[in-house]
Amino acid sequence: MFTSTVIILLASSLASAQPARSERAQPRPAAPALSASRAVMAGSMLSVSVTRPPESARLAIARSDDPAARAVVVMPLPAGGRVALPVPGMAGTYELRLTRDRAGAVEVLARQPLEAAPATATVSTLSRVGRGAPLPARAIGPNGEQDRVVLVRKDAPAEASGPAFFPAENVEATLEAPGEPGDYELRYVMHAPLAEHRILARVAVSVE
């Protein structure tokens, strides 16, 4: 009689303890995740979407062997978790990272590889144009937010200014030819991290 009573009490204790154990087991929160292309043209814009980002998170593009605190491009993550990052203008292997500051150090929360192919561009326009006349132009390239298509003297430096348009906004435009005759060039000039004022394409224009 004593033995059966002990067994009944023990079984009752185990049954009552079971729900308590399951209540203590809390599911781990899902980690942040990155969504972006893994192969792009150097100097282009990379569209990135982040799910479940923590507060004060940042996006970064770094070389794959860079420590957490070093990066080529860093940008705060806006509300909504979507942003366009400028890809470095130098071709190579990089890493897209989601980071935040924690305990005085940079913590990498998520990462994925990013391959940047060499940047290329094409420009087209009239080979001859009258002074002050309209000059239709077209250009296609990385279309970075600071890239420009500009008409300058043939011997002008890469950073020279002149009639221009931004291919990130429109790949076609009509420029006004200079009022002074001479030999000019229509250039696609890339301006990206690690590659500032790099001429990717050019075509000769004679202003008469």
C-alpha cells in the first residue's frame, strides 16, 4: 500500500512539472537578414533590403578581409529597411554587412559576399555640331548617383566641368554646344568610392 502511494505521488509530480518546463523554453528571436544582388558592376548602386533590423543598424561594404570596424562604404539604415548603396568603383571581391555598435565595438550581424565586375560605359552623340547648337547625347554605364556625362575640351582634366547630365536620372539628354569652336569630347565620368573622376568612355565632338 505504501509503495503504490509513492508511485502515484511521483507520477503526479512529474506531470505537474512538465508544463512548467515547456513554459520556460522561449523561442529565440529570428536574426536579421540581408537581401541584395551578389554580383554587380563596380560603381553602380546596390539595392539592399533588410528584414528584422535592430535599432541604429548600419549597412557597410567592406573588403572581405577587413575587420568589423573598417569599411569602404557605410550608411545608416533608414526606417523601412531599404536603401541603395554606392558600390566601390574598383573591381574586386567585397562583403555586404549589417552592423551596429555594441559595448564600444562594431558588431557584424549579417553578411554576404559581393563581387564587383569592372565598370564599363558607352557614350554616343554627333561628331560635329555648330556653336551653341543643341547636341543630343546618350550614355549608359554604372549609373552611380554622382556619375556624369560631360562635354569638355579634348585636353581637359578628368574633373573638368562643362555642359553635363547625370545618367542616374536619365540616360539621354540634349546639351548646348559651347560657343567657342574647337575639339571637344563627350565623356562618361564615374565618381564612386575608390574611383573618383574616372573616365570610362569618350567620343570626339568637333564644335564649328
